[in-house]
Amino acid sequence: MQTKSFIFIAAALLAAPVFAQSFPSTPDDDHGPAGLWMGFVQRGGNRSPATVELSDDHDKWAGSFVVGGVSTPVDNVRVSGNVVHFDLPGEGSFDGKIDGDTFAGSVSGRRKGSFELTRRETDNPIEDEGP
């Protein structure tokens, strides 16, 4: 009887990696929102390069927003799964969703708009993709 149990367990262990690869990845498989995000903010017909850096220190989120070479700490960073919110003092609130290496959403406040950022591994300059 022990031989049959051993064979069953061995077969299950050998098949597990193949079986696991047949399922799509989940949001838990990626890095989450922490890291460097670079892209553009669109407001009133103007498109500006932007960088957001988010960090998680034991579930206490923090971040900074860089536009026009000026870095500003963000306030009220909230993360729930793949949904992220933060406030940029004097500019408004940013609400977005992360889908893989894309972080996109809307800007509310005195100048409404949208943003689309891409995860970056290094601090490479943003290349202008045109209007």
C-alpha cells in the first residue's frame, strides 16, 4: 500500500509544474504598484512627461511625482489590489489601475485629465512619443 501512495505522490509532484503553467498568471505574480513608472499626463490638450515612484514600507505606501524636472511627494497613497490612488498637492487626485506593466487612469481636481505610465526597471529618460 505504501508503494502505491509513494507513486501517487511522486506523480503529483512531477505533474504540478506542468499543471500550474496551464493557468494564466494572477496580479499577485507581478511586482504590484511599487517601483518606477514613466509616461505621460494628458490635460486640456497638453501632454507632459511624468514619472511616479511608489514604495511600500510594511503596508505604508509613499511616493513621489516628477513632472518638468520637479519632484513632489504625493499624499494619501492608497493601494487596493491593482487599484491605486494618490493626491498631488495643488494638482489633484490620481486614480488608476495597474494591468501588468501599465498604470493608467484619471486625474481629478482643478485640471482634469488622464495618465498612462509604464513600469521601468531603471531611471532611463522618457522618449517623447509625439502628440
